[in-house]
Amino acid sequence: MADWLQVARIEDLPPGTIVRVEGDDGPIAVANLNGEFYAVANICTHQAAELHEGELEADGELICPAHGAQFDIRTGEAMTPPAFENLATYSLRTDDGVVYVHSQAAE
């Protein structure tokens, strides 16, 4: 059943932070990019590497730790090989200083 999942308090997710949350569709990577929160599927579309273990660049590029594929954290777009398939994105909201992510991918 689709629901909102509590991620963390805003102050516990400083800019540049990526955390993993388990959603209905599988693991979700929630990132703080310069004070804005974004969420994408946590598994690289090239190979089954967990993206929350990668690097988040200041320009929004999420770099896979396995083979260096780059994704746009804002849109899920695959930007460089070896990944060609985009990541699913997830809706986020904040309430009383807490970040929540929707448990199912956005349509």
C-alpha cells in the first residue's frame, strides 16, 4: 500500500547527504542537493550497485560507485554510459522539520 515514509529530520540530512530508504518498489536514495531534497530509485540501471553509496556532486550529478555512471538527482536522467536507462523518481514532502518520501515511484 502506497504511503509516506519518514526519512529523517531536515537537520540530520545536510547538503551533499544521500540516505537509503526502503520503499514499496525497492530501495530509494534520498538526497539533499544544496538544501533541496530529491529521491530516485537507489539501484543503478546499469548494474545492481546501491547509489546512496556513490557521490553527489554540487551540480546534481549522482555518481554510481560501481562504474561511474552519472544520473541527474533531480530528474533521474541517465547522463553518461554505462547507464542508458533513467531512474524512477519519488515525491517528497516536509512536515514539522521532517522529510518524507512517497513509497511508490511518481508517474
